[in-house]
Amino acid sequence: MKRYLLVFFLSLLTLLPSCASAPSTPPDWAGPAQNVTAVYPAEKFIAQKGTGADPNAAQVNALAAISRYFESEVESRVSSVQVITQQNGTDEAYLKVEESGLIQSAVNLFALRQSETWFNKTENQWETVAYIDRDEAWTIYEPRLTQKTAPFMTAFRRAETEGDPLRQFVSFSALQDSELLTMLDFALVLHPRKAQAFDDVRSAYAECRNKAEAAKRKVILAVICTGDYENTVYNALASSFSGHGFALARNQGEATHRCQAVVTENEQKMQAGTFFTPTITVTLSGKDGVIFTYNKGITRTGANDPAVAKRRAYIALGKALQETFWDTLVQDTTKVQK
């Protein structure tokens, strides 16, 4: 799986000032790593020591260590496989995140703090600890996560009740939002215990791919074109569906769904040449009737040779279909989910 870059934008809203000079006695966290853990226990804090030639360098390195912590924790905690077997035993959902870093842009860790800065004479370096109070950070992050997960779960339940398998495929496919998974992964690192409250969301996300595939297997599509030229429209529509893995019918009799395209060429013969301003209406139907209608027109295209003009017009129409048909279907299917 593709490895993503970890990006942090740390907003130091409650950063504690470091000391300008070394304390008279070493702080409790000074010395071996277990001292940091003793002062900032892992179940309550995320804490990392930073060292440097001056106090500022120590602070910067401590913040960098916090970032590295998140990356390593995502790899160790989230690199897992979650398998959910449905009651009928046929649908299994897998959530596998391998060798992945946390994709997190514009994350403001308002609860990030730093300890006093101390000069370690033995090591001849400045030292400090950057830390996050997990409970404090969670009170800030949890509402953001809920704002993302609540509409997802609403859309997921709607997708489960969608009666047409083609639209159900589109609905479940649209729910595979990497940003949502990123936020869930971040929550798991930030507060593992409280992040369990969102296990149902993670499970639902894991099911989306397999539910989409199960719906797709129920669809056999017949593409029918009226007014096509050199199979340009047919090829554009057929590739839109086959590109997403749908089976195309060998004959209309075996089809579960029909994609009916009607082209109006709007030909004009003028002194300057022959011109076409084609429009197309695509009607997608299932067993219960029409489930989607698409309309598109392109600008006037012409040439001295009528055959050349017609070919140019259909090429432009085919390109427009390839660029907009599927996206329009997705927007139409998911608009009630937003």
C-alpha cells in the first residue's frame, strides 16, 4: 500500500515557556527515559524528550520527536487487519493499513506543552520535554471527529437500504473516504481508550469496499445507443462502467440494467461548411425503473467535409462523456447523503 507522508501543523496555543537558565537541581524527568515515563505516564500523556546545543534547539527537537512518535505509533497500532464476517457468511470486510504513516494536514494540537528547559552539564546539552495531555487533547479533537463520522454513519445506513444494486455500489464506493480513515487513525494514537467509542465507524468503513463489490456483482449492464457514430458514444459509456468493474451484457435479455443513450446531432449545413451541435440524453434504468438521467451538450463543431465535422463532434461528445458521466452519476446518487 502506498506510503503517505506525515505532515503536522502544530499550533502551540498553550506552550509553557522554558527557563532561560538551568534550574539549580535537575528536573524529575531528567536522566534515563524511564524518568520521563514516571513524570508523564503513557496512559495519560504523550511525551518526548528533545536535546540541543541551546534551549531553542532542544524545544524544536522535542516537537520533532512528538511528530515521529505519531508516525511510529500509527505504524505499530494501525498496521492491522480487521475482518468482519456477516451473518450469512458470504461478505467479509477487511481493513488493512500496512506501513502507513499518518496523513494529517492542518491538525492543531492545542494541548501541546513543554516542560522547563534544563542544561545537562554532564552531556553538555540543553534538554526539555514536549508533552500532550491525552484527556485535554481529546476534548478538542473528539468534536472534530464526530463532525466527520456522524454524516458518514448516516450515509452508510442509507446505502445499506438502497434498493438498486448499481446505486448501492456508487454509494458505498463514495464512502471510502481516506480523510475519515486518517482521522480515525489519528484518534487511535491520540487516545487509544477513548477512540474505542468510534469502533463502529471503523467497522462500517471496513465493510464499505466489500458491500460495494457485492452490489456490483448483481449488475449486468446493457448499453444501447441511438444516433451513435463509429461506436464513439457506446465506447465512452461502456468504458465508464467496465472501468469500475461492471459486467456488460452480451445481449439485452441477460441485462439487469439498461443504459439508453439518445443523441440529437443538430446538424447545420452552411456556406462555411457543415456544423454539429450534438446533445445527448442518457437514461439508466433498473428493474424498478429509471434510476438516473444525464443530459449533456457540446459547443458547435464543424468542417468543410461533413464526415470530418461529424467525426469531430462525436469525438468531442465522447470525451465529454468520459469526463463527466460517472462523476455526475456519483453526485446524483450521493446528494441525499450530504
